[in-house]
Amino acid sequence: MLSVRMQRGQVCGPIVLLLLIGGYVVYTESSDYSDAEVLPDSYPSAPAEPLPEFLLEPEDAFIVKNRPVQLRCRASPATQIYFKCNGEWVNQNDHVTRESLDQSTGLVVREVDISVSRTQVEELFGLEDYWCQCVAWSSAGTTKSNRAYVRIAYLRKNFEQEPLGREVRLEQEVLLQCRPPEGMPPAEVDWLKNEDVIDPSQDSNFLITIDHNLIIKQARLSDTANYTCLARNVVAKRRSSTATLIVYVSGGWSSWTEWSECNTKCGRGWQRRTRSCTNPAPLNGGAFCEGPPFQRVTCTTLCPVDGGWTEWAKWSACGTECTHWRSRECQAPPPRNGGKHCSGSMMESKNCTEGLCTRTLAPEMGVAVYAGLAGALLLCVILVLCVGVLAYRRRCSHLHGDITDSSSALTAAFHPGNYKPPRQDNFHPLHPSAPPDLTATAGPFRGPLFSLQQGVNESHHKIPMTTSPLLDPLPSLKIKMYNSSTLSSLEIPADMCSGDSEILSLKSVGTGGRERQFHSRTLSREPGLSTSATLGHLGGRLTIPNTGVSLLVPPGTIPQGKFYEMYLIISKWDKTTLPSEGSQTVLSPAVSCGPSALLLNRPVVLTLPHCAQLDTPTPDWTLTFKTQTHQGAWEEVLTVGEESLSSPCYLQLEEECCHVLMEQLGTYGLVGQSCPPQPACKRLQLALFAPRAPCLSLDYSLRVYCIHDTPHALKEVLDLERSLGGVLLEDPKPLLFKDSYHNLRLSIHDIPHTHWRSKLLAKYQEIPFYHIWSGSQRPLHCTFSLERSSLAVSQLSCKICVRQVEGEGQIFQLHTDIQETLPPHSPLPSAGSCLPSSQVGPYAFRLPCSIRQKICASLDAPSARGCDWRLLARSLGFDRYLNYFATKPSPTGVLLDLWEACHQGDADLVSLATALEEMGKSEVLVVMTTDEDC
């Protein structure tokens, strides 16, 4: 192989000819073509050389201060390599070339370096950055490398925003903001705590957002320190001013001590109790406890009263012993309040004959009397014992000895059934998560029971025991058997798998064959109140038509290669507990989405309709988002306006619905209560129904329903009335129901009494306030029963007034022919205009994936001018709590998911394009326009 070399600086001189003939390179050097050697007619053929392939391409570089940068590229096979910068060839003298031979392929490997100085970059005019690329030649052609951009590195001195010192209370969320100086390349940011670098992976209480802000989730006493924002790139390091964070603890009172004793022993005094400001004690300038450290109350101690004797009573009659007596009481006054008792004796006796009575009983007569009494007593005892022995023996002769032991008889009688009665004080109901041991059977025992320990010849002495209440036949037991191998799913019997099935079969999503425990609650699947679809990595959307309930599963939520059967169910009010408690009111349907154990890579968006009136200038609602546990209890997830980094979701509130970003599926609902001093208002609908024509009876009824102003509530009433044979007479009327504890009053007026009569004796009917506000009874309605004079009467005109006492109201003007068949009237949208129940993959989203990726790439990175995802959130109205989005890997992607959910019916990209135009993102608008045209 003949190699051709050119000496450095050899630009002019003899003409160099490179001729490729028959695969050989012939090199000649001559000043005249006539001196060239004559070529032979043919040459041996050789394999064709491939195009050059770059083994090393030039990379982007930054010029630090005045130090030039080196660009290098390497290619094989290559006869020549030259650099081209900004469209112009670099002088050959500026190239440093090295050549080697690849031992494995035998091809020539050529490597070229050039040096780019700061002056060359600064001399470039125009908006484009300085760039260079390599061009390599071989006999087969040329190959170009990628462009390498050369920029001058710098880092400004002043921070665009520096952190500010703060004083915060214990466990409060803290945000320290930092915008580093402008630089090239963009500066990396570290946070220092007392000059030590903060590592969020080591301390989960710290979080550094994508726009370089430091968030302390819950301030601790140990977080009291000096914080510094450190920005650095290849040029320099810059330190912000130090922000001092002080975490203070406001003092709290300890419990009150017990009241001291009254300071006086008699009369009025006072008692005292104390408390100390040590629970906790104020720290770091925290406020001292408000209120007094002691309390004093008056007390009255009753003075002790010593007892006093009353006057002696009269002497009693003279007794047989020639004495009489008299008494007195300690009641003048009686001792009170710890006073001393009277001293002395209560009774006094003396001889009443003044010594004249001296008769005494002879000693021998006294002994005889006492001996007679003792003998009589002994005789009585002997008689009682004899009677008892006789009675006992007689009883034993009747019983005989045939039944040996009642317990053995019971045991023998029940052994065949193997029945063990449960302990009443330790009753455990059957539960799928803990299947009982029911291998033994139990059943009724018929016929009389006998002791099984008797002899065969003693059968005539056996006593039937069926009359005993203890040994009544056992009731027939219905025992439900559970198989532990089927606990991973809730299966439906074959005869229940029809379209009207009330039990939804939920397949387990567990891994590793582990058994999952399901709560005994079953999810009611009513027609029109549920939907399901199999979704994968591309995502999709579940929608329950005509209810306003939907679930958006963005692309990438489900791991690649996984597919899950996802469902969305509206719980019926008579089959679930209410999420409200106390003065709270239910504002949305309770919705279950699942499977609940599914691990999501990014948040999904659940859309719920609500009936809260939100157009007042001042906030009058405290809204709470709740979830239902497996035990059926409701727990608070989020209170709107009180979000923190520990909040597991984000709620975007609109006038008629709310959109919830969440990463855990389950059962959810929205409740609210009035926020003083203004009473809140609920949006209700009043729907008037009547029997379907023609009416063949003299009786006629009008039903007025009071329901939430949500599509789901209206759909529920329409389905109920359709089953009862009722028709909607006119569109529902809105009503604002105020939290004022006043009832809803309904009355009927202007009835033509010549042909119609009202059966209602009272002037009006009322629905209690609490029934409407709590939502505990659904659906609420009042019935007006009328009676016409004859079947020939068909025209009915009247007014029905519905209003809240001391509140707003509505009037129905009714003019109808009860014999005329009316066309079915439904205020719900037709089937053709509603969204499909499920959309899978890209068809579920208005924004194409390519546009989404370009918007995220343009806005995710923090901008020095603030023209990033934060400005997009403000433009779209999603900026109530930006820290939720800041914690996500792609804040822009989550914002676009929320935008998709908010505009599922009218997502014409106008609102999004307007927001991007206001931000000055013209390059993204061009991409959107191009993709839309395509």
C-alpha cells in the first residue's frame, strides 16, 4: 500500500496528482503533465475502501478565561481529515495530525486536533454560536461529524434572588428561595447548612426543587442554622448572602394543679391553683403563654358546731327491779361540720321505791328455769334433723340411680354431631380474611335423648329428656364455607354474571402469589354507574357517561409492559356510609377507582362533580377531600388551602367540578362546611314529576325532588322515576340552599277547585334542613296528592312554590293535559354527544405526544427570567400550591395532565396556545401549529 504524505506548509509547488485506477492510488509529482509516467492498460483489482467512520467526534467545549480549547476527532479509514468551523475550512497549518494502523482491521486511523482561542469565538458575529465539525475523506467518499459548539464560559457575580432569613414555628413548612447568577454553562446549585452541604438523600426532611429552592418539610429545632446558596460552574463559584433560619417554640401551659385547701377554717376564704409555661417552654424567642399562671376562687368553710344535750325526758314507770329511767339526746344542737359530740351519758336510772323494794329470786329456782329452757331448745333441734333426714331419703328413692351424670348424658348425646357451641363473650363473625375451621358439621338432633351409660335390662327406668329446655333440638345451621385458595379474588356465582349484577368481580393485582385480604364490603355495580377498561403504558381515560365522573391515566403511569383492568364506580348512597360528620355536608358522589393496590409511576387525575356555590367574593367554604378505609371509615386526605409537602394529592377546584391529582387509587368524596362568618350555599335542583299518561284513575300525584345540582344526582332520579312510571314535566330549576338551619317549604296554589281537590290537609309541606344539608336521605321529595271530580277532567293548571324559609325559592307554573302522552323529556345530553365510557392510548388525549415532549423539554428547566413551568401554571390557573408540582420529575408534564382533565370536552388547544404565546414560547407554538396541520 502506497501512502501519500504532504509536508506541513507545502501549499505551492509542483502539481500533486492522485489518480485512482483499478483500486490503486498512483502518486506523481511534476510541474508538467507531459512528464507523467505512462500508465499500464490494466491493474489488479482490490477490495473497495469503506466510507470513513468517526471513532471520536468533537465535543462541546467552554473557553475558561483566556485558555483555548482543543477539539479532536478520529476516523478510520481516512486519507485526510480537516476541520470546518462556521462554514469555513480551518487552515491546514492549524491541524495537528497523527496516524496509526488498526491492528485488527489493517485500516489507517487518522486523528486530528485543532485549537480554538477566545479571540476566534469573540470575532464571530451573529446569533449563532461558534461551531466546528470534522470532515474525513477516503477513496469511497466523505463523512461529516456532529457539530461541536464552543462557547465562552462565565458566571455573573450577583444572584438573581437570594435566600432571606426567617423565623418560623416548630413543624412549619419552610421555603428558602434561590436563583443563581446567570452563567454559561448554567450554574449548579448546592445548599449549605452551617457550611455543610445538604444532601436530601441523607435527610428526607429537606427537598431541593428543580428550580433550586430549598424546602424544609417540617421545621425542627435542629434546623435552626445559617443557610447559604452556593452556585458553581467551570468558571467560578458564587455564594449568596447567608439566611438565618430560627425555629421558635411558643410556650404552652401545663395542666392545672389541684385546688388548694381553703385558707380559712371557718367562714369565707379563697382557694388557689397554678400552672406553668413549660408544656413546652418557649424557645428561640417564641411567645410566652397567654393568660394568668394562677387562678383564685372564693370558698366558704362551714364553722364546726359542738353538740348539746336536750332536756331530760320524764322518768319511766317503776319496773320489776324497782328502778325507773330517763333519757336525753345530743340534739340541742346536733354536732355539725366536725364539731364535738356531747360528753356524758344518754340515759340515767335510779331506784324508784327509795330502798323499800328488795325482792329477789331464789338461786335454786333460777337454775331450774334455765335448765328447762335448754332442754326444750335441744328437743326442737332433734326434731328438725329427723324431718330433714326423712325428706332426703324419700327424694332419693324417687330418683333412683339410673342417670349417672347429666354432663355425661349431654356429652354422649352430642358426640355424633361434634358440635362445639361458641363462647358468647368471644364472638368472631365469619370474615373472608380469616376463614373459620368448619370441617365439623352440625345439624338438628331429633327424638328423645337417653343416658347412654345404662344397662340393657334397665330400659324401663330410662327417663326421656326432651322436655328439658336445655336439650331442645338444635336449630338448622346454615354454614358458609370459605376456601383459602380463593382469597386472592372475589368471584361471582355463575347465575349472577348478568348485566344487572350487583357485585363487581375485582381481580387481584398482587405479585408473587401472595394472598390479598379484601374487605367484606362489595362494590355495587349498577348499570350506568360504572365503567372499566384494560390500560397499559400508553394510558387512557375512563368516563361514566352523563355523570361528570372520569379518571385520566396519563401516558407512563403504568409501567412498560404491564396491563391492568382498571375500573371507575359511583357508590350508591344506600350502599355506603356518608363521608360527612358533624356540620359537614356531602358535595360530590362517592367514587371508587382501582385496583387500589396498583403502584403508579405518576399521578392520575380524578374528576368529580360538586354542588358547592363558589362565586362569592369571599371564601365561605372549608372543603375537605376524604378517602374511605378498608374498614369503611372515612379519613381526611386534604383540606383545600392547607396543603403541605406531606399532602398526597392536589385538588384543582372549578365552579361545577374538581380535578384531583393523586397517586393512590381508592374510594374518595368531597365534603364541606361553612366558613364563618358567611354561611355557605349548596346548589340544588328541583325536578317535577307526574305519572305517565294516560291517567286512568281519579287520583293524581305530583312529585317534587330536591337533589344536588350534579349530573349524577339528576341521572339517579331520572332512573328511579323511569322505574316508577313517572315523567319529567319540565327542566329542573336551580335553587341556592343556605346553611341557615331553615327548612325547605313546598306548597301548591291556584288549583281549580271546581274539578280538582287537594288531599293535603296542611297548607304546606317541609323538608327538614338537616336532611338536605347532610345528604343522609336520598333522593328527597314531597308528593302533592290530588283528586279530580270525574274521569272526564283532563286539564290541570296550578302553581307549586318551593323556597327555603327566609331564603331563595322557585315557582313551577304547571299547565298540562294528564291524558296526553308527552314525549320523553330528559335534560341530560343525548348519547351521541356524551364522551365514550373508555378511551385507550393516544386517542384519549387531545395533546399529541410529540408536542407534549417539546413543551416539557422547553419549560421543565428553571429559567432565570421565570419563563418556565411556574409561569405556565399561573397562566392556566394551577398555581394555588406550586410546591406540589416542584416535587415531580417533570412539573410541566403534570400540569399538562391536569390541563387535559380540565378540558376533556373542549380541548381545542386554544387556552394552552394562548398561555404559551403570553410566555413568548414561539418555537413551541410553531411545533403545535405544524403538528395540528398534519
